[in-house]
Amino acid sequence: MSISEKKIYPRTGDTQTIYLKSVITNPNIKIGDYTIYNDFVNDPIEFEKNNVLYHYPINHDKLIIGKYCAIACGAKFIFTSANHTLKSLSTYPFPLFWEEYGLNKMDVTQAWDNKGDIIIGNDVWIGYEAVIMPGVHIGDGAIIGTRAVVTKDVEPYTIVGGIPAKPIKKRFNDEVIETLQSLRWWDWDKEKIREKISDIMFGNIERL
């Protein structure tokens, strides 16, 4: 069992930052080891309630976040059930009100278009109050800017920002990105990461 599975608070005296995996109870939310969430407005332990929105069990969609991610205060993950179907001639969600219109309760999911899971890679930094929309996949090492609204997939090691979020630049050249994705340092054991921590922090990729 990893440290992040045993501890809620990574830092002594800091109750605003948590290891997210330690507080998740929803089986449709999967969080990797050492991923942190910081909240200076609400209790970060309430992440499922305050940050994962319209995530209704009937839809079976998942939030999957990798290891060593950093999620800033107020980031939101909005799921399919927030949407109204565009296949209808009306945006009104008639299937939600099956009793009023004589519809089948089992067809409630017809009120929205299913966008699928939200999948976040490893070592991703999600900025303050960023919004991740349904079905979005974010690659390893990406950075999501403050208050960005991410409506499309984000390539690995790409910085995006804006509404809707658009690429700003790559963090590294293609050779370095390919090397990092091959190394997958986030899958190393804790002792190896400790041994190589300075090289990771100061960009000495040739020594990894």
C-alpha cells in the first residue's frame, strides 16, 4: 500500500492539501498515487461533492486521474449528464420528467448525449478553477491554465489555456517528450524517485 493510500494530508499542519486517492469513495472515480488536490475555499475532502459534477451513477461514466497530478483549488470535472441532447428538436430534457410526459423511466439517459469518461494522464497540472468537460482525455505532463475550459483532448506535455482551451506551446521538444513517455518515471518505486529527484526537478533528463 502506498503512502498516498494511508495518508490524507501530505504536509504537517496543512489541511488544505490532500492526497486525493485517500478520500475517494465513488467506485467510478479512480485516482493515482500521490495526486494532490488543494482547496483554500472548501474542505478538500469534499472533492467528490464540490468538484465532480453531474456524475450520475446511471450513466456509468468514469473519472480517471493518473499519478503525481496536481489539481488546484476549484477545478471542476463536468460529466455527460450536465448536457442536453442535441439530437432532439428541443433542448428541454423531457426524459428527466418521464412522469409528466408518459415516458419510460429507464430511458432517462436519452436526455443527454453520452460523451464518455474523463481521463487525465500522469504528472498533469490542472490550474485554478479550470473546467474539464465530458469525454476529454488529457495526456501525461500537460498543463491546464487557470480558468481554462477544456472541451477537446490535450496532447501530452502541452500547455493549454483559454475558453475554449487551445494549445499555447509544448513544454519540451518532441525528443524529450518521447523520452519522458518512455521512461514513465511516475511508475518507478518511491526509492528510485528519491534517488533521482534532483534530476527530475532540474531537468537532467540525460541522467534518468
